[in-house]
Amino acid sequence: MPKTIKIQVQDKVISIIQNKEEDYICLTDMLKAKDGDFFMTDWLRNRNTLEFLSVWEKLNNPNFNYGEFATIRNQSGLNSFKVSVKEWVEKTNAIGIFAKAGRYGGTYAHKDIAFEFGSWISPTFKLYLITEYQRLKEIEYNQYNLEWNFKRVLSKMNYHIQTDAVKNHIIPQSNLAKEKEWLAYAEEADLLNVALFGCTAKQWRSANSEHAEKGLNIRDFASINELAVLSNIESLNADMISSKIEKTERFNKLKQITHYQLEILNEKDFMKALKKLTDDTYINEQQRLKK
């Protein structure tokens, strides 16, 4: 069951659900803000509404049935014309609007269509709706940034688990002089870097000298999902070091696990797969997607 989020627009509570990673806003809740007795069919029978919906479907839905749409549009000028949301969806294969049954039932529309529907209620209501929706999105994206910070701290903590394994199991078996022991730690860190990011820390610094001069490293630009996987493989690598598993075998296993876990996490949440380029990464990406 999709998660339902509620926002308050003036004195009306509006429900928002996600459908295929897109926000759909409850038109039934919005309709309560319109003066007088109006129904969804009053809006749908309007020729301008139908034209708008058809353009939206053209841009977003390759399976839209234009033949059925043409039939509906030609009838829209008749006094007897009426079409329900269910009929619209069934006849045209529309995806921008749908009727939902159950506890949070009602008519839901993609945010683009919901904002247009807001104009039909009143220009003032539409502006308040957009403002509250944008406020909700900024809160969500700030939560992404908070999660990134948490995952970064966690990966740093788990790094100590790996360095402890290197100290106890690799260095005692090496012939490194005291002042060269850092090489063992660096090699194990790069084992994870190559498995996860596809390059060593030195290779990244060479390609990103401007960031490197500021004391930043490859992990400071990882995605939330990459940091989650990094924490996992740091602990796993430490365990394999303790079990005296040879480096090549460890690398092959870590690379396989990294690919598997990233594939699952990235498919589950696209936004968390974005590289952390700035503190506005998630806000900027959402704005780009809206365009």
C-alpha cells in the first residue's frame, strides 16, 4: 500500500500518495475548497480540461489511446456529455489521473494535473497548494541530506573495524617498516574503493585536484546508497581479513556483493543513488526532473 502524506492548504487537508515514484494529489480533497456543489465530472466535461489532459498524456504516456480521446473530445460540446474518471482511464489508457477505493479513496492526479485542477478551484488556492507542496518537498530533501550525513559517519566508524583487522592480522605478517605501515591501511582502503567506485584514492585525487586540495576525498562525494554499501563491505572485509582470506579472493567477493547491493538499493530509491555533489543535490535533482 502506498504511503499517504497529508498537507494543509488553507483549512483543507490534502492527501498525497506515490504511484511509480511520482506524487499524485487527491483531487477529491481539493474539491472541498470550491464553493457550491461541484463534482469531478463537471471539471472533466470541460473541453479545455480534456485538451490539457491529452497533452499531458502525450508527454508522459506512450500507450495513450488517441482514437478514444478524439471520440470523447468531439462529444464534449454536447449538453448531455459527461465522462467519469473511471471511463476516462478505461477508454484512453490514461495514467495521469485515477480513482482509488478504500480508506484513502478518492480521485488522484499527477501533481502537474492537480496544480491545473487548483486553477479551476481558485487561483489563490492553487498558489497555496504549490507553496505547501514545495515546502513538503524541501523537508523531504533535507531529510536525504541528514541521512547522507548519518551514513557518512557510520562508514567512518566502520572503517575503524577494518583498520583494527589490518593492525591485528596483516601488519604482523608483513615485512613493512614502522614508518611504512600506513601502506597496508591504504591498500585495504583502496580495495574497497576499487570494488565500490572503480578507482583508487590516488586516481580520484588526480582527476579531482580541485576537491583534493580542499581535503575532500572520493567518499565525500558518494551517494547515500554507496555509503550504505561501503559500511557493509568494511565490516565484511574486516571479517575476511580476520579469517585470513587472500586479498584477491576478498576483492572478487567484495566487488560481487557491492554490485548486488547497489543494484537493489538504487532500484528501490533513485534519489538515494545520486552522487553527493552539494548540500542541495536532492533539491536540485528534483527541480531538474520537474523540467
